[in-house]
Amino acid sequence: MKRRAISNHPEAPRLTDRQLEIWRRLVAGQSGKWMACEMGMTDAAISNHKTRLLANIGATSNEDAVRIAVRWGVGKREAVA
């Protein structure tokens, strides 16, 4: 599974493309159910990816994930459908 750096921030972890996509959608305000529908995945799969994402970035909640995204510049330039 290919992982890539998400930002030039020194604390930024390497995430899978799927984790990064879910993070960007989370920052854009999409719910897990909406992500699952749009991405053709199950709610459980989205939940799994989100759980791993939160652990990788050191977040304990969706709100933490959004704060970290703002600090690291994730999702601000990319448009999410």
C-alpha cells in the first residue's frame, strides 16, 4: 500500500491515498454515511479507514482531525465533490 507525505509539516505522517481522501472529505463536513455512498464503500469500511486515520495523525475525534488539518494545510486547496 503506497503512502505519501500529506504536507511539509515536520509532524505530518504518511497516509494512504484513501485515508487522505477521507480526511479531506471529513474537513469538508461530509458524514461517514455520505462518504460511503459517494465512494461506493460500506459504512464499516469508512469507519475503519477513519479510525486508522485518526490514530495516524494523533487525533481523538473528528474535531481534532479538522484542527490538525487546518494546522497542516490539508484540504484547503483541494475541492471535494
